[in-house]
Amino acid sequence: MSQNLRPQSSAGDLRSAALLTAALTLARLVALFRTPLELYPDEAQYWLWSRTLDFGYYSKPPVIAWAIWATTAIGGDAEAWVRLSACLFQAGATMTVFLIGRRLYGGAVGLAAAALYGLMPGIQLSALVAATDAPLLFFLGLTILAYVTLLEAQGRRRILLAAGLGAALGLAFLSKYAAIYFVVGLGVHLALSPRARAAWSLPAAAAACAALAAVMAPNLAWNAAHDFATFQHTAANAAWSGVQLFNVAEMAAFVVSQFGVFGPIPLGALIVGLVLAVRRRTLSANDLTLLCFTLPPLVIVTAQAFISRANANWSGAGYLAGAILVAAWLMRWRAKRWLIAALVIQGAVATFFLAAVMSPGLADKAGLANGLKRARGWSQTTDLILERARREPGLTAIAVNNRFLFYAISYYGRDRLAFRPPLASWLLMEGPRNQAETTAPLTPAIGRRVLMVSYEGWRRAEMEADFARSSGLEIGSVWLDRRHKRRVEMFVGEGFNPRPRDGVTGLPRSP
């Protein structure tokens, strides 16, 4: 049988995929609503964005804020409702993986792919954290599904599928600009595959571009009106300036991290499959399609890690297609034991992860407390700061020097800040470096008497030097676990008159 011929799939495969997705989603919902872990500061930032809906924000496109607005409008502002959309997006992505796998290789491969994807270690975290990866992967999945369907479509249906592809890709871009990896993959596929080139007619291409432009237009207009702030922030994340370039250690660390994110056996199978394809100089049409959407994120981000730095999740745009390709190869190789071993390992990791989310003490005992410290102690830290503010008469502002503090206080002090002086950000540089500093800078107008808060004592001396007088230094600590604690240093500053900065270090400019 030709590699491109698909075995018949049964309704049982669809039913099994739906049950798998439902079981994973239910387990994640239980964890979401039972966890004592608090919002990461980035999650609190996205929650704050959701209070004012817009077509763009300083560092991210708008879908994450829209999703949080929708779920909190239903259930309120508790942490679980802030995070709920991530769980639902990943449920949709898992079913999309099944549909793509079934279309390309049959129901059995689709089911195996859905299991590999749904149990992937990186997906466990993504499904429980309010972040941009979950909506990105869902809409990328829809985009790839539309594309592989379009490759076999004819006539008017092809044009409709192209329009759907453009709309789904637009929503992926509105989730995270890493959707550009689909465009890269599409370009590679068009260059390598006559089948891909034959599938695109001028009307189909026009329909895809028009739908993409229509979905993206409001965000592009927002960026144009805000000096392309989101694009600039995304580019700045690459950090190609001001750091030591060409880091073999960074690249090695990133590659190793992918075994933890993608799963050791699936990533190993992907590498083996690539080696075999190179040695045999043959690749099926469907394998080539998926490979074009799997490799670009991995290769480009690995290069980025070598040039500067990269976070483990930056290659996430390749996870979805990669899971399908690995499932197809393992099934084709009749490597049933390896597939079962991969699912058992990833299932065990997923079980431990969910248990640790509900009972963080398990992570502490396993020596993983450091990984959870950013989700602990923010409500206590907020209480510490707002209690000090309550004791200080005549405050005109509360100002912090760290965006994590700013967003944590905004969320955990949301019911109390309305009755207190405004929350502001102290600027180290002459200009803002993040959205907190852009939207709520400390200025002389509100700087007559300010409770200043220094995160971990960072730059406290420079903060004091920006005031005519400072008094009442108080150091407070919040224990995050048995080994880690968070410290804030607070003082009252009067007569805010910021010194000129040198624009690079934030230190006073030399005369």
C-alpha cells in the first residue's frame, strides 16, 4: 500500500479521541479549581489587560486578554477562571491533532497523535497557565487542518478552505506572533512540493490573504497607533544586542530542554525519523507536509539560542505537527512498545504534575519548589504592602520598581486599591521599558508623599535619591517554601524629583 493511502478509520477512533480529551480536560479542571497556587505575575498582567478590552497590548496580541475577559465574565476573577481558557484551548487543540492525523494517516494514527500531544509535558503546563501558547496552538491546529484539507480539495471548496485558513491563521497571529512559523513552513512546503504549488490557485491565494488581512487589520491599526509597541517588544525578546552573542551552552541547554518539553521518546523518534529520511532520501508527501511545520520553529529557535538566548517554549509552534508526525512514524515502524512507553512516561509525568498543582508540597519534596516560587506568596506580599500603606497618612501614590510587583498588587489588591492612592511604577530609565511603566509611571504630580517599594532591595538607593526626603525604612519578607522567601524594602519618599538618567544603566547622568 502506498504511504499516502490511508486505512479506513472508524467512529470508534473519534469516540476514543473525544473520551481521551474529555478525561484530560476534566482532570485539568479539577486541578485548576483545587490548586492553592497563585497567579504568576504575567497572568496577573493579562488579567489586568482584560479589564480594558482592546485590539492590542504592549507585549502581546489581544486574544489572551479577550479569553480571560470571557471566562471571568462568567465565573468571576478567581485564579481558576482567569486560567480556564487555557484548558479549553488545549482541549480543542488535542481534538484538532486527532482530526489532522486521521485525515493524513487514518484514525489509529490520529488517536495516537492526540494521546502524545495531550500528554506532552509542555502541554500540561500550557493547559493550566493563562498564557499565549494555548490559543496559539489551537488556532495553528485549525490552520494546519484547513491546509491539509485544501491540498486535496477542488473548485469552490478550495477557495472556502483557503479563506478559513487565512482566518484561522489571523487568529493565531492575534494569539502570538510565533504564528509566523506557519508562514515559514508554508513557504518551505511550496518550495519543496509540486503538490503544494498545484493546490493553490490565484482565487484561493487571494481568499486566504483577504481573510488574514481582515482578521489582522484591527491589531495592525492598534500597533500603528502605538508606535508598533508589540512588534518592538517581540523583536527585543530576541536580545541580539547588549548581551554576549554566540552561546554554545545556551544552545545546548535549549536542546536538552526540548526533551523535557516534547517528551524524551517522541523527540528521540523525531530525530531518528529525520536521520532515516536523510539516509534513504525519501519522504512521503504527508510526512513532508508535517515536517515543514515541525522543523522551522525548532531550527530557528535553536539558532536563536546559539546567537543569544531562548526560552524552552519558544519552539512550541512545532509541537502540534510534530506530535502527529512522531505518531505516524512509530505506527509505521511497528514500534508499538516505544509508543506505549512514551505514553506511559508522559502519562506518569502528567499525573505527577497535576498532583503537584493540587498539592504543591509534592513538588517541594521532589526538589522542585524553585519551579513554583513565582506562583506563591503574592497575596501575602500584597497584604504586607497595603497594610504599610494603610498606616501611612497622606500618601499620594504607592510605587514599585518591579513589574511583577505591579501586576501582583493590581490583582491581589484589586478590591482595596480603589480606596487607596494610585499604584505607580518607578522608572529606572528615562523612558518606560514595559507596560506598567508606560501606563502608570510615577511622576512629580503624584509624587508628593509616596510609599516606595523595592523588590528584593533592588535599586533602593537610587529610588531614595529621587526624593527630597526619605524615611521609615521597613523590610518585610514572605516565605514561599522552606528554602525560598521574597523580600520587599519599603520607605516613604517625599518630594519626587527624578534625577536625569544616562539612558543605559539608569544611574545618574555624569555632569
